[in-house]
Amino acid sequence: MAELRLLIADDHKLIRRGLCDLLATQSGWKVVGEACNGLEAVEMAVSLRPDIVILDFFMPKLNGPGAAVQIVEKVPGTGIVVLTMDDSEQVIREVLQAGACGLVLKSDADRDLLEAVESVAENRHFFSTQVSKLILGRYLSFKPEPPAMKVERTVTQLTDREREVMRLLAEGMTSREAAMQLQISIRTVESHRINISRKLSFSSIADLVRYAIRNGIVAHT
């Protein structure tokens, strides 16, 4: 069996060390890189071409889903596993929409991470037990809208300022950092972000990043 090459991204050095030690217990697995933020994870994924990238959900500069979107776009075929402490529906939605195939709660990492990596390496999805229950519950309670009520998503022209805000957010800036860059208030940035999401029917930052890449608002290398 070919060597399985792994990249880890987490802003806490001790957590990265623990993940490396856990993954090192598997024969034929090799951690080829460690990133401390989302942007670095994307850069390292492009240069190292790992088989699997393990991303923390909350990271500086670019969060897990945002990094996942760019990695999926720039390094097709790379498997993504996201680690999170939050099992809310919003987090699960962002992870799935970003293109990740695995989602593991940090509290379950000792038990589930190895299986998650193995599953994703075999082109299968893997979710921690609690996450699977939430997804199944959501599926069972889902009631599709009648065809006549569905609204087709349309791309609305953004203003120049909205494009600027989108570019900065897609590049990993926080609303505060974008406000400082553009010399406007944080509230104004948030207002532009809400307008962007409303115009383009975005439900997560991952949607925004994906749109920005595909439409040339941020560089796609």
C-alpha cells in the first residue's frame, strides 16, 4: 500500500503535537507538514500535495471551511477532515458545504480520527457519532418545498465596495481587519457582508470564498 501523506493545520502547537503522535501510530502514514493557520494550510497543501488535510475549524487568518474550499479548488482529490469542538448545525453545514468528507469532534478525536482519515482516504465520508445523529435527524425532519415555491439562485451585481469587502473576507481577514484596511467601521463591514450574503444567497463564509475564487475576486493559483 502506498504511503498516506498527511497535513495538519491547528493554531495550537500542543494539539498539533498530539495529532502527530496519534497519526504516527499507523504504519504507512506520514505527516508531511504542520500549519498554524488557514492561509498557511492552503499554501502548504498546494506545495506539498498531501493525500489528506486535517483542519481545525477555528483558526486565525482563514478558518477550516474557508481553507477547505480553497484546497478543494486548488488541489483536487485531496481529502479533507475537519476537527471542531462545536457540533452546532451551522458548523456542520459550513463544513459540508466547504467540501470536507470528514468531521470529527475534538472530544472524540482519540477514538474517531484514525477511522475518519482511513475512511476519507478510501473516498468515504466519516462523521463523529453525535454529528451523524444530527445529520440524520435533520434529514428525517426535512420537508422539501413545493416546486412552485423554489427560488432559483441568481447572481446579482455587487457594488465596488461590496467586492472589496468580499475580497478581504475571502482572503481570510476578520471584519475588524477589513474595517481597518478599508478605513470604515466594523458595523459597515458587517452590513456589506449581510448585503453580499442576501444578494448571492450565501449561507456561510465557505460560499463566499468559493464564489470569490470562481469569479476572480481573489487570486486562484
